[in-house]
Amino acid sequence: MANMAFDLLIPHLQRASGKTVWIADENLLNTRLSANPAVTVIVNRFDLFKVLKQQDWNAHFSDFDFSEIADSSIDTLIYRVSKEKPVVHHVINQARRVLKPGGQLLIAGDKGEGIKTYIDKAKKLFAGACQAQKASKDTWLAELTCPDGASSTPLDDKNYTSLRPEAQDEHFEYWSKPGVYGWNKIDKGSAYLMEHLDAFLMTMPEPPQQVLDLGCGYGYLSLNASHLDIPITATDNNAAAIAACERNFDRYPIDGKVVIADCAEGISGKFDLILCNPPFHAGFDVEGDLTDRFLQAAHDRLSYAGVACFVTNLHIPLERKARQLFHQVEVIASNSNFKLTRLTHRM
Ligand SMILES: C[S@@+](CC[C@H](N)C(=O)[O-])C[C@H]1O[C@@H](n2cnc3c(N)ncnc32)[C@H](O)[C@@H]1O
């Protein structure tokens, strides 16, 4: 899918010569960019981190952690805005701190993502030194120059760096933070899946011995499967999700581990219960391919007698895709928004 906003930044990334930081939070998995040694990349997606490393970029995987970067030490910061407002505010605030006087923040994005508002807010924080250019009907690029002296009030980043209680139900208090998928709520699809967990378990010949929570976020599914009293492996691609899920595992405590991985890649062994609420958005792109990759991961990690339980929006063609990989594919429940699909290798 075309990413015109990012395309506007490519020439800047390729010709940057001073100390430059690129904040990478978009779907660039199929983009080939020659590495520029002047640029340090901070990336919060493990799949993209791996691709950038393969392309020889000086890439660091973290939840957009700027704590190692000294004040007023960077010449240029390049950023195609993220989907979530607190993430964008966090990056703009940090840019104001780490850029040298005269250093530049380059931001690009689309109108529908709020880029014009972000440019206006950054302009205030950077005390007005801004050149904004409308590249097309919908896409903007702005170059903001960092002034001398102290910064004004930072943008509201919802306390980006701190993990804290953000959602709760009668069973658990879920710790989370901005940057995690659905960070301050319980996902309705996931809650629907857990309401029907027993219906999935009833179809198993034996009680499960090992759970895999595929795309765990802050760990909602894992926590709600912990009454089964069996080890749980939770895995995600996103740095913030891993930090939040680890915290929730520690707090209760949950018997198991939290593993950073792209679609469970590198996780070995078989699981007889797989719980999954797969993503269908990656950055700004809708990725059908991601559903296929989650199904493939479930296929590879599911034991012969096991059950994979997927919750998806009604419109996702999960059954059609899953039939190519599993012997049995059955929608066991649905409501006006979601369907629950049971996948097994068993005949
Ligand atoms: C719809 S959310 C579900 C989160 C959580 N299980 C819940 O129920 O609240 C999907 C999750 O998949 C993760 N994800 C996206 N791409 C991934 C990938 N390539 N590998 C592993 N996890 C991924 C996202 O970070 C997100 O946490």
C-alpha cells in the first residue's frame, strides 16, 4: 500500500549527515532503503526491527525509549506520525528535548491522521520556527527548527513512559500504557472469546497442558486463562505490549513467560490451547497478510489434539483462509460484531 507521507521523508533519511534519529512506527516491511550510517533508528515493532537490521541500519528496538539520548545532542529527528495520539505527542516532546538549537524535526503524515493539528502543536512547542508543505491533497511534511532556550509546556502524552492500572473487571486489574493496542480498555472481542472459553475446552479430548497467547497485548487473554493452572506463553511484536504483559504476569503472578516475537517466530514446541485475537491493522495499513501469518503461526504451534480459538470481526474471511491449513474450521459462536472460530488439526 502506498505510503506517500513516508515517501516524503525518504530523501531526508538518505541524505542526512549530522547526528540523526529516525523514529520508525509504520509498515515498511517490504520497503528496501539503503542504510545511512548517520542515522540511528528507534523502532517498536520487532518485525520491522529485524528487517532494518538485515538492511544494515543502526536499529534499536524499544518502546520509543529516548532515555539514553542526551538533551540538545541531535541534529535531525525524522518521524512519520504514528496512529495513536499519545505516541505522537511523546515523540514530539522528546524531539524538543534531544534536538540541538537549530536542529530539525521533520514530520509527515496524512490529513486524516491529524497531521495538521500535530504540526500546529509542534509549532507552538518549537516557538514558531516551522516550514510546512502540502505535498498533495491529503499529505503534509513540516520542518521545525529547534529554538535556543527552555521549552514551553509539553504536549499531553498521557504519561507515555509509565505502566499503571488502566482497565479492570471483576477478576483482574490490567496494567498498561499508551503504545499498547487498546491500552486503556478491555477489547470487546477478547472478552467475548473468554466468555466462551469453556465451549472451546469442552470439545477437547483431554484438558489442555500448555497455552499460547498469540498477539498478547497487555495480557488480557493470558490472565483470563490463568485459572486453568497450566503454563502460559504470551507473545507479541510490540515493545510496549511486552513490557505491559510482563508486568501483569509478575503482578498476579502467572505461571509462564512473555516472549517478543514476530508471529511466534522462534517459539518452539507445541501448544494444545492457542488463544488469539489477531490484528488486522498494522500501522496505517490494513494487512490481510497478517491474518494469514497468524493462522500459519497457529498451524505450526498447535498440537495434534489441540484447539486454536480465534476471535475476529465478522467481516474477516478467517474460515476461508483457515481451511487451507486446518482439518476442522468451525464458527462456534457469533454476535453482531464478532465471531469465534475453532481450528483443529484433528479430523
Ligand atoms: C487485536 S490485538 C489483541 C491484544 C490482546 N490479545 C487482547 O486481547 O487485548 C492484536 C495484537 O497483535 C500484536 N501483533 C501485531 N503484529 C504482530 C506480529 N507480527 N507478531 C506478533 N504480534 C503482533 C499487536 O501488537 C496486538 O497486541
